[in-house]
Amino acid sequence: MSGKQSVTPEARVGDDLADAAPGEVVPAPAVGAGQGSVVFVGAGPGAGDLITLRGARVIAAADIIVWASSLVSPEVIAERRAEAEVIDSASAPLEALVPVYTRARDEGLLVARVHTGDPSLYGAIAEQRDLCERLGLAVQVVPGVSAFSAAAARVGAELTVPQVSQSLTITRLEGGRTPMPPGETIASFASHGATMAIYLSAARNKALQDALLAGGYPPQTPCVVGYAVSWPEEMVLRCPLAQLSATMRAHKLWKHTIVLVGPAVGAGPTGTRSHLYHPGFRHEYRDADPAVAAPLGVPETVSQRAGQPVTGRHSDGAVAGTPEVQPGDKQ
Ligand SMILES: C[S@@+](CC[C@H](N)C(=O)[O-])C[C@H]1O[C@@H](n2cnc3c(N)ncnc32)[C@H](O)[C@@H]1O
């Protein structure tokens, strides 16, 4: 099937594929030494040790490193070859990279194209991949820790707490300079009441709060606001949704900020158990203990979570947003 990219799913029904196993095997990308290639490397959210080992190895081996100094920490590219060429893409349009990529192809060079977080999210790698493939370069992507993972880790949150939320919507506020596909609105996603991670929307925090409320989240729904997570200047705050905009304005968080919303990101106990670790739940690697095969119902704390004031040390509401302070943090 490979090479039949123009065949539509409709055209496949009933044709010679009837006897073949369904699905198209995607071969592993071939990126080798001496072959012109571009590897999109996820740099992680900021801290130099939040890049993957694979990503770091690619950077260490690269002949050319293209990175955005405005978004990626210099730590991430510190371990490079002395003779590696470093190009800052912060102010360069895609076209400016054409001569670089062409030279990489002609001279068989390895380019590490370093992206903040995970390249698959708001990384504009689709257009870059198309360009590289047009130029005849091999392309590979190394995943990275995205901002939503870093923010969740920072507050110790599980974004998919059983019976609270089993879904995560990754999105941004519509109505900005980047057009959104019809149907992708904050309010429509909010109507599910599940967990949301909202990128690229800090500057319009009032519109964001209004849309989240309009979608149906209760005003007390827990929010986590993460500014420059894992950078030295990091600030992480909790607040109820009704105070989201006031919190972001009070701390002047216009950019480099991610917002997590939903009952799962609240502080305090969840009151739920997953089936996976419940002794009364049998699975492939463990028998159930019949003595504790208790029903895994919905405890009261779960139903309280979405609408209750933010719990524990975050419940006073005196300040618009309470910084999550950990030992050693600089606020
Ligand atoms: C162009 S997008 C890139 C996202 C990136 N590919 C990722 O996976 O995290 C930039 C946006 O990501 C979010 N972001 C990236 N790194 C962040 C960090 N360290 N702390 C908070 N938000 C971050 C912010 O919403 C920022 O406006």
C-alpha cells in the first residue's frame, strides 16, 4: 500500500485490498550519518534536563542546530560539537531556512531543528516537514515534554483521575490572529467538563475565562496557571475559574503561560481509586482478591470537586491566585 497516498478511504472499499490486512505500515524514518537529514527535536518546556536522551544525542551529533533563542533555553544546546553551526530561527521566516536545508542535503549534514516542548503541538512542523521532503531530506521527529505535562507535574496533578476526568483537550482560545477551524471553540470543549490544557491564550485571559464559564464549567472549577514552567523565573498559581483573569492580570502573565482547567487539577484528595491498582480488580498480570472486591463507585469528594472552592491551603481566596511554593523555589 505504501505509495498509494492519493487513494481515498472510500476508494479502498471493495478494491483489491479486500484480502489484505487493513492499515498502512508506516516505515521508521531512515536518518543516517552522511545523509542529509533534519531531526525535529522536542526541547521540553525549558529546563535543560527535561529533554529526552534521544533529543540530546541528536543535538550532540548535529552539524547544524536551528533553534529559537526566544523559546528554548541555551542549556538545551550547550552539549554540541565545537564545530556545529548554530542558527537562531527566532526572527527567521521559513524561507530563510531553504538555503540551510539545501546545503544539508547536498553535503549530507545532520540538522537538529530544536523546538520548545513537543514538536507535535503548535510547532509548525507540518510545513517544515513538507519543505524538507520537497528538498529531498530525510525527516525524523523526537518527542519532547510539552508544557501541559510540565505544568501537571509541577502541581503533582493527574489529568485523568478516574471518575473525575478521563479526557484532556489541548487547545487555544479562538478569535486570535491564528484562524481556528470552525467548531473548535473553548466553550464547546468546556461543555464536556473534562480537563483542558490551554496554550497561547494568556494575553486574552478575560475572553478565555468568559468562554470557559459560558461552556459550563462552574465558577469554582480549579485552574492551574503555569508561567515559564521549569525556567528559573517560573511561577505556578492556583485559582478558581472565576478568578482566572484577575489572577493572570495581577501577575502580568501575558505570554509563555499555560492554563490547566477542570476538576482533576484541583488540590487535595480526589477520593477515587483506579481499577488498575485496586486489589479487587483482576487483570492480565494479577488476580482479584475476592475479599476486597468492593464496588468502585463515585465517592462524594468526586462530585464535590468541580463545584467546590479550591481546597486545602488554596481555599482562602484572599489573593487572586496562590503561588504553589516548593522548597527552593524562587518566586
Ligand atoms: C508555540 S507554543 C509551543 C508549545 C510547545 N510545542 C509545547 O509542546 O509545549 C508556545 C506556548 O506553549 C506554552 N508553553 C510552552 N512552554 C511553556 C512553559 N515552559 N511554561 C508555560 N507555558 C509554556 C505557552 O502557552 C506558550 O504560549
